[in-house]
Amino acid sequence: MKKEKYFRLNKEETEALAQEYGTPLLVLSLEQIEKNYRLLRTHLPRVKVFYAIKANPHRRILELMRDLGSNFDVASDGEIMELSSLGVDGSRMIYANPMKTVNGLRACRNAGVGKMTFDSAGEIDKMARECPGATVLLRIRIDNSSAHVDLNKKFGAAREQALELLLKARDAGLDAAGIAFHVGSQTTSADPYLYALDIAREIFEEAAVAGMQLRIMDIGGGFPIPEPKVRFNLQEMLNQINARLDEDFPGVEIWAEPGRFICGTAVNLITSVIGVTERDGQPWYFLDEGLYGTFSGVLFDQWDFKLISFKEGEQVAATFAGPSCDSLDIMFRGKMTVRQEEGDLILVPICGAYTSASATTFNGFSKANFVVWEDVKETLMAPQLLKAQSKKEYFSC
């Protein structure tokens, strides 16, 4: 399979951005966001996309996805209100948090959000009380030990409870319309999806026998993006899923909730080396961004970020730490790199998902600033540099 190309700044662009805006700096490509959305729609043409905004709720991403016609996966009253402020109608949202707050349900009612997922009897009572008549999907548990992050440890009804919960939701006056599942984040094979679809088909058939005609299938997210030392064939994977949907679920409305897939490859981080030392015979490089900032993905998402230095030289094993005074603020140990000096720049591509979204201002450090690449690239780069780069692609592996 031909390798996909993703947004990655080159040396000249990185240096120009750092000089103009300082570091740490997050650089967002809206062209890459749109490319990812359209690729998913191409290979899963029946799927109605609900962007999981928790992955990256940057306002420009939400505006673009809104304008592209995307729907949205929300998990809180805050996310509902943010989208409402952008003019997104509640009919384009699904409250896909199986454990809902009263404030979240009331926000649904106020914004006209009528689609929800659930996985327990207690949620049925809450939904029926706060949002009577809502269209609800039962989220089932799908174990997948190969997932980068297992999202079924906390949520998902057991297979044997499915029909009972669907019937209970119907009897409570809710529109029990279908099944939802999530095979886990960064799933690199179609097999877990196919396994989940087999279980879903059985439940559809059991529901039909019980007099319920289910009509919606939500296949969640989990579609993979490039990661160091991980190999997969994305197009083949999506084509296998699409073929199974056509075979087993003709006429069924198909939804999906991608987050990482939409935004992960669309952001680069530029960070600076602010200090150099040596401990236990290994060089330590302190950066102006750390675990409490964009690198929060190391802790919460177990993500192995690629660090790019534009220097040449012998590779050494080094430790990379953040700027805070907390000893927990260490991102990588034994990371191979060229020797660094204070003031050197490090580029971190594929940095758009579960990074800035979970960043904090711990220790008084500000969150990294954002710029949109398409807004600044023409005016930022000197005419001679633009000419020199005219034959290169801005999206490179």
C-alpha cells in the first residue's frame, strides 16, 4: 500500500514559526483535517460521521467540521454548549457518554439533542425522565486486548443483557433504535470491528424476534493513525469493515465517532530545549513543553511521540523532561536523539489528538499557543524560501 502523507513542517518552516511566534507552539493544518474527514467518507461511504470533539475541541476544527457537514459526538454539557455557540443544531449531536450527568441531560433538552447511548438500566430511568422519547443506542462491551487504549473497561453492557436493556428502554418510552460499540483506540486491524459486528447482528436478530426493528448501528471510532513502530493498512481495513456493513446491515443507518483519526495528524508541536544537563551518565534535555502541557498524551493516552531534530550527528540515548518543578514531568527516558544544546528546536508531528485537549496550566505555565498553518504560511515565509520550497510537498511522511 502506498504510504499516506501527513502534515509535517520542514526545518525552514519550523524555524520561521518559532522566530515569529515563540515556543511552545502548536501548528494546525485545516487542510489535513479536511483530508482525513474526506478519506473516511470515501472508504466508509454509508457512515454518518460524529466527530468526537474531546480529541481536540479547537474552535477552528469545530467550525471546519461543521461546514463540512459533520455531526458531533459530545460527552458533557460544556461540549454541547460550545457547539451550540457555533450554531450547530442539536440534531447533529449524539450524547455518547454512557454515564450522563443531570446537567448534561438538561443541556440536551435545551439544545435539542435527541440522540444518546447507554449501557445500564439506571441510565434508562435518567434519560426517560429528563429527555423523554430520545433516540437511544445500547452500547455493548467489546473486549479488544490489541487496542492502544481499551475503552471497554469502564463502559459497555454485557452481551447477555442486551435484549433485556433494549426492551426496558422501549418500555420506558424511549426510541430504542440500535446498537453502539467501540473496539478501542488505535485499533490497527479490521478483526475487532468484524467481531463486534457479528455480535451486533445477533442482537439485531434477537430484537426482531422480540418485535423490535433496530435501524441504527454506531461502530464507534478507533481508526488508527501513524505511530512509531506500528504498521497497518488503513484502506484495506476500512474496506473490510465497509464490505461487512453492506453484507450484514443493508438498509441500516451507520454512524461512527472518530476523534484521533480526524485531528491526530493535523497538528505539529514546536518546542525548544531550555536546559541541558547529565544525570547517571545520560544527557537530559529540558523542553519548554511537558507532561502538564501538550505531552499530557504520554500520561493519559500512552502515546509515543516522535521527536524530530534538524541537527545531524551521532545518536545518543537521552531523557526528555518538561519545564515544571514536578519530578513527574519526564516524558521520555532512553529516547534516541542527536545531542542537543540550549535553544535547539524539536518538532513533534502527529500531535493533534488528546494533547492540547488535556493540557493544564500547572505551575503557572501557559498552554502552548496555536496558529493555523494555512493562515500564516504565505506571509510568514520569505519569497525566496517559498520559491525554494515550491517543488516540495507541505504534507510529507
